[in-house]
Amino acid sequence: MSSPYTIRWGILGNVPVFVEATGGIAEKFGKDLMIDPSTRAVSDVKHTVTAAASSSSASRAKQFLETCKCPSSAKAYGSYEELVKDPNVDIIYVATPHSHHYQNTMLCLLAGKHVLCEKAFTVNAAQARKLVETAKEKKLFLMEAVWTRFFPLSIQIRKMIEDGELGAVHRVIADLSFGEDIENTWGANGAKHRMVNMDLAGGAMLDLGIYPLTWCFQTIYHTVPPQQRKQPHVMASVEKYATGADEKTSILLNFPSAPHGSHHAHGIALTSFRVASDPDGFNSAKPAIRIQGTKGEIQVDGPAFRPTHYRFIPREEDVDPQKTKEGVNHKVKEVDCPIPGWGMFWEADECARCLRDGKLESTTMGWEESVVIMHTLDQVRKQGAVFYPEKIETTEYPVSL
């Protein structure tokens, strides 16, 4: 049996310096990389962390490496420029705020490093296109880190749709909302909190809304052959917080091409800071995602970013829309998909396999789709009059942020 392909990671944007800016996502990723792949039945690839960088001090990077239990040989750098020059790093995970993704990813690519960049990929589609152009020109792997797409649960659901088990998919409804008392929770200085700070590309849309959009795209757009995919028409309603960031956004997507038919399909993506998808914390609200087709419905219990359970409700022919049947429908299929860790290792596995096989992009989260999603978000922001500072919207490089 051949040895697993080992990929050497560098982490850019680590805790604690970015814990307030990114919610500690770098730490979750780093810890997941250190989990034995065999616990998720993976034997062909494995991971190691060889370096991490903090923009403020090497001691913070060292603290991160120790917290994640990375190898003692891993280097701790006090600048991103030092990290991208490390010859023992194959690929860099960019986990800075959305506002910094373009500048940080461009730094990595121009230094000849492969990149996994957190979502939202960039602030706008123009930046996304420029990163793709650069990766293509430099012959480097680049992927948006939409970890949810790589869950076995997501893969199973996409296969069910592709195999026609749902029939023609007509509608997907997805929600990720955190009910917060914003003013009290974030304090008197709440305007500077990462979630609503315009300098950090704050707002519900880019931070939370990317997940409902992911579900609409991966179940409608991604499940038709690439040559048949068409950008959706976009309608949006946006309510803004005092800082100018969106606090509540509802998006209606009209996809001209849909799975198993010549019809249009609707995607409805919802996000809010004021009300919650899971109001009691017990998941009593059940499905955060509903995927509706002519042969039945798939319901995915929340949270939308890390679901572990779904059900398939097959359509019955003897349904009277004015009456509810008594008893229990034993044809409903309940499926558990446990995660042996946080779940970010599956996207890392994809990166490793792509590098091993000489691929520049992933078929599960390809460049074209990342650009289309950013274009969709551009339209939502335009309709809601959400405009970020020019310094984080620009495609110029380098720009000091």
C-alpha cells in the first residue's frame, strides 16, 4: 500500500490576534488538520502544519501553533511576508477578515504559493476574477474554503438530486440567522465589532448569508452539467445597521437552468442578526434548508454551516392539500451524518488531492462558481445600497489595510 500524500500547510491569520476578526476559524482549521485522517476513513492524504504567521508578532503565531498542537518544528512568523517565503510550505490557508482576503491571497499567489482562502472569497466579483486570473497565470491551485460543500451530508444530497431522486427541483429555501441583541451583546463600541464593521466588510450577508447562498447554489446551480449552468436573476431586500452594514437580508434567486427539467428554479436565501434560525438552541425549529422537487423534499436540520442530519420526505399521490393525515409517515428517511471533529478537514483533503493530482481548481468548488456567487452578492449589495470603503473594494495590489 502506497504512503499517503502529505501536504504542508501555512496558516495566515491566526488566533488570538484574529479571534475577534474571524471568530477563531483558523484555530478550528488548525486543530482539524492535526486529527488522524483514519478517523474519517481517509488513507490517501494527510496534513501537517509547518508554519503560521501573525501580522503583529511571532509570539502570537507561536501561541497558535501550541494551541493547535502542531509539530514542534513548525515555524512562527511575525509577518505574512515571511510566511510566503517559507520553502517548507506547500499551501497557505487564508483566514483573515473578508476585507483582507484579496490582498492576502494575492500576496501568497505572487510568492508562488497555492491557496485555500476563506469565504466569502473576496469583497466583490472583480477581486475574485483577478485572483483566478493570477492563479491561472502562475499555474497555482486556488480554492474558496466553503467547507460545508465537502461534508458527506452535502455530497449525499447533491448525488440524490443528480440521480433524480427528487425529480425536478423547483425551490430551495435556506436560512442562517443569529438572533442577537446587537446593541447590548456588542456593547457601546459595537460599531467596531467585526460583524458590522464596514472596514472589515461586515454585515450578515457576507458573514452568514454565504451559507444559505451555498445551499441554493450547490443544490440548483451545481447539480446541472457545467455547460448548462446560468447565472441567476437576483432580487434582494436589505435592512442596514447604523454602520451601513446589512443586519437583515433576504435574497430571491431565479435560476434559468435547474436539475432535471427545462423549468426555472427559485432559491431563497435568508439571513439576519435580529432573529434566529434556531431560537431555542435545541434545534426545535428543525430544517434550516428545504430542497423541494416533484418527487419529494429533502430537509436539512440546522445550522446551515455545519449540519449533521437530514431527512427525505417522498411525495405521496393521495394527498389532499386541505387535510392533514393522522399517524406517522414511516416512509420518511432520517439520515445522521456525524462529524469526527469540527469538519474542516474534508476541504483540506480536497486541497491535498488536487495538489497531488496536479489540478489547479476543485470540481466541487470551482473558480467559475466562486466568481458567480460573488457577482450575485455584488447585485444584492447594489440593490441594498451597501457600499464598502474603496480600499477594500479595489483590485489594486498592494494596498495597506
